[in-house]
Amino acid sequence: MKTLNTIEEVRAWRGAQAEVGFVPTMGALHEGHASLIRRSAADNPATLVSVFVNPTQFGPNEDLAKYPRTLDADLKLCEAAGATAVFTPDKSMMYPPGFRSWVIVDELGDRLCGSSRPGHFKGVTTVVAKLFNIAQATRAYFGQKDAQQALILRRMVSDLNLPLELVVCPTVREADGLALSSRNRYLNEDERKRAVGLHKALAEVERLFKAGTTKTAILHPALVTILDDYVDKLDYAEIVDADSLQPLDEVDRPTLVAIAAFVGSTRLIDNTIIGV
């Protein structure tokens, strides 16, 4: 496995590959990331992983300073999962002096996480567009846990005619259902036990829907009632159209059930799709 430190090195490496799968990450890698790398390695003759903690997707009061940076462990995980190369740019490379160009996907980035984290998706789409341009990958891999992010990036790829396939892979969970996240390491023992409440709430909505309940006026209170027993602060719990993110009165199409909540001081997200 090669470690590539500059854009020039990535482009030289890319020129020698027929097809490339790409897994962009912010490091602090876990089994969820490993599953994306393994999928890419199965689909493509070469797989590139990027490790870059992107400062532009953090708000002024968010956890950029304490976000875990574990490059040595990340490189070992990448190699074990089948990565061919890892790109490790720094901030000055991605945002050189005078940088002032941004990629913005209107409307989709304003709801859910975008409502409580203004500017977040502007940072995501800009850095991912830059990474796509640098990597020139054939396919890029993202997790369903970040459902809104995946939807926005899919729209960006389509709208800008970017020549790659975006592949969304299933959420990887702990045995008790907690979605894997780099931020799970912030949880203490009690918080870790309560964090499973996000999955329990989603599972209850799935159960009710499978039993025949389609009215969101019934499903939404059931979602919130369970969350109230587990989380310290609810950012949002919404049931929305899976393509437009607009609220629904009834589940009669693919529907995203999405949660963002604080357990202790840690903000966690999770989701499921029903109505498919």
C-alpha cells in the first residue's frame, strides 16, 4: 500500500490505474470505513482512501480541535481492508491562501443536519468535489448512516456531470444496533448504553410501519417518545421524503426516518428508510 502526500503524487499514481474506487474519510477509522474499503476493493482493481479532517464542515462551536486523529492506526486499517493507496493531504494543500470557491447544493443542504449546522454541507460538498477532481475515481463509496450527505453528494455528481458512480453502502452497527461512528469513542459507559436509543426508536417506527401504520402523525410521536427516554437533547427527529427531504403526512414512497441527538455532549446521527 502506498501513502501519497501530494496532489501530484495522487495524479501520477492514478495515471497508472485502469479503474479506481475511492473512499473519502476524515480518519479515526472503524469497521464502518473498513466495510467501504472492502467493497471498493471487491469492485475495483485499485482503491484509494483519503484521510483529511476537513475544517470547513465544522461549525465554530463544534469539535474540530478534539476530533480524533489516529493516522498510524488508520493506515493499518486501510491496508488490512485492501486499500491500494492512501492520500493524506493537509489543510494548506486543500485550502491554499486566497481560497474562495465553494460548491453548494441548494435546498437539500438546508434541512435536517443543515438546519442546525449552517454551512456544514457547503464544506462537505466543496471538499468532496475537490477530492473527486484530484482522485479521478471510477466509483466513490459512502455509508448510509450519513444519508443526507449521500443524497446531497449524489445530486452534486448528477448536477455537475461528474464522471463517477457514487455507491452507498449499508450502515454498519454494533451487536446492540448502535451505528458505528468515529464520535462513539467520546461516549462514557452510561452514555454508550443510552446511545442505543437511536436505533431502538428507528426500529419501533419500522415495526409500526410493517404492521400497517403509514400516518406520520402516529409514527413521529412513537419515534420521539422512545428517544426521550435515552437522549439528553434532541436536535431533530423527522420523517421525510427520501429524495426531497420534505415532510410527509403519509409513508407512500421511499421515506427517510432520520435522527440527530445528543447523548451527553456527543452528537449522534442515525436513520432508516421505510416505504421502499
